[in-house]
Amino acid sequence: MSYIDELLKDFTKDNSLKWIKEMVSFFKKPRRFVIVTSSKPTSEIIPQYAFYFLIYTLSYLLLSIGSEMAVAFKTALLSLIVTVIFIIVFSIIGLAVNRTNYFKKISIFIFSLVFFTNPVVLALFSRFLIVENYSYKLGACIIIGIVQLCCFVFYPFFIEVQKKRAWRLFASSFLILNLFWLLTSFFQFDDYEKKDELMVNDPIVSEYLNTYETLFNKDSIPTLRIFYVEDDMYKNTFLVQDVADTINHATGGIRDNTVYIKNLQSNIENLERSIRGAKYYRNKDIFIAWKSYFSQILAECTFPTLEPTEFQVLNSKGQIDTLLLKGTYRLVMPVLNLKSITTSQARLKISHNNLSDAFSRAEIPLFIADRTRYFLGYVLEGIYIDYFQNYKSKPYRAKFDRISSEL
């Protein structure tokens, strides 16, 4: 009989129920669970954790939504490999500091925590992708943050009964973990790094940014229209302004107006494709609003030439100012649909910034866990930057928020 057959022979109903009960007891008294489980023979521990790994794997199959969970599963397997490396490192630290082999206890604690919490995390994240509500992602990130801290920072208090020995192991592993992080950050010459597509650049934000980053002139709108006579023909053009909060006056020339119109047309075409291919309703609603916004602007930019009698009507209503430029009279008036355009832009910024804010809030637990785990490393890095580098912050002008997990 093969080893796998021997392993599967232990997957009885009674054993499965017993292992599930023990899994529940882990959350009640984790240190007791680690001590009791580590006292078992290895021949009993292997089938038990093979059962837990099976649950861990099945959770991806049962809770998968599209290709995102395939990415998550690959990321999880890579994380397990990294976890094994840290288990070995922490075990070596335990031998050096307390002259005790903690390998079995550390393995049991960390793998238990990962295997037992993963289905809950996936359930919350799957719910998040279904209803597109970031409250569920926040819940998933809270659990992930706690697991990260327990696995890599506070694990000594779950495997060691004596407080003095636990604190000694905690201080040593925390110091080495932070020094390792600091050294890797200093010797990393390439700033580019592909982000975790699931938990950092999540599917909803990724889909939105794929379209948002292709759009031109998001803030620029026409605010003034100029009518003039050229070659005995009445013509008109417009002045464009970057609008932040209020309309004061238009600036700039008309040299790039042809390019501006082409950009608007390109934006509308890209948005039409994005609306048809949008997977998430939240993004589809924003894409429709973007298209309406650019369509309003394009209508103003292709405003038909007025007849002389129409000039007179507008002038009689006081809607036109007459300017003398280079010996030619030019009639200047505000863009007819300016209020509607600025209102659409304000609503778009609210939708965009709401998505940015929800994304950032959901990532807060991961930010806290990261800063706690590498607290010493960040402090030393800050001291190095302050005293050894000429660091100057760049001025910031608020427009559309930059969507980022950095707080």
C-alpha cells in the first residue's frame, strides 16, 4: 500500500469530526492547541494537517469567482513557500536564543492560523466581488492583518509557556525580521515590483484604472467662446481651462484645440468599449458618467458658427463682451453649457474619490500590520533618509485623488 493510500485511510468520518472540533478549539485556546497537537506523534499530525490543507485548497474551488481567485490561489501557494522559509528561520532563532527546537510548534501554529482563517477571508472577498461593497474587503483585510502579525511578530507568545523565554524569542525574531527588511530595502536597486493583484490592486480598482489612465484632459474644459470674422466669414473657437473647484477665468491659447477635440473623441471611444466590457457595475456606472461628461464637452467644442443676426441677439442680451485684438473685433462669451459641464465634473470627482476612499479604507488593516511588523525598520529607514539624504517633499495640488494603498 502506497503512502497516499495510508494517508487517505486516516480520512475517516470520526477523524474528520475530531479534527474539525480541534480546529474550533484553536480559536478558543491557541496555545493549548499548539502544545497538545505538538505532543502527538508525527504520524498523527501529518494526516490531520493534510486534511486541513484539503479544506484550504477546496475553499478556493468553492469560493472562486472568475480568474481573480486563480491569481489568489497562486499567490497563496507562493506565500506558503515563504512561510516555510520563515518557520525555518524562526526555528533557528529559537535554538540560538532559548536552546529549544520550536520547529514543530511554530509549524503547527502558523499553518493552523493560515489554513483555518483562509476560508473566511475568501468568503468575505468573494462577497465583496459580488456586491462590490468595500465593507467586506475591509473584513477580509482585518483578518489578514491579524494573521500576519500573529505569524511573524507575536508567534512566540503562542508557542512558549514561560513569559521570559517568550519575550526573549519575540525580541530576537522581531529584530532580525526588521534588519532583514531594512537590508533588502537598501540593496534593492530596482524600484519596480509587480503588486499582488488580489489584495493591493483589487479587481474593481484594476478595471477602473485600466480605463481611467487612458483618458486625456480629465480636468480641462472649455470656459470661454470667441467669435470672430476671418476672410469675411464668421467663425468661433474656445479657450480651455484646468478647473479645480471654482471658475475664475480661462487661460491659455487656442493652438492645441484640434488635438483637444481628438482627445475627447478618443476618450469617448475608449469609454464605449469599457462600458461594453465592464465586469463590475460600480465601474460601469462611472464609465457612463465619464462618457456623458466628455460628450457634453465635445458638443461645446464643435459649436456651430453663428450668423450675424445671432451675434446681435446675444450682444443685445449682454452675453457678449467685445474685445479689440490686433485690429480685429472679437466677441467673447462664456461657454453656453458651462454650468452643466462643471456640475458633471464635480459629480465625477465625487464618484472617483469615493472609490479611492473606499479602497484606501479597506487597506488600512494591511497598512497597520505592515507598519507594526516592520516598525523598527521604518524608524531606521526614516532616520537614514533624514540625516543622510537630501529629501524634499513635492508640492501637492488636489484634483482627482490618486488611488493608492499608501496612506
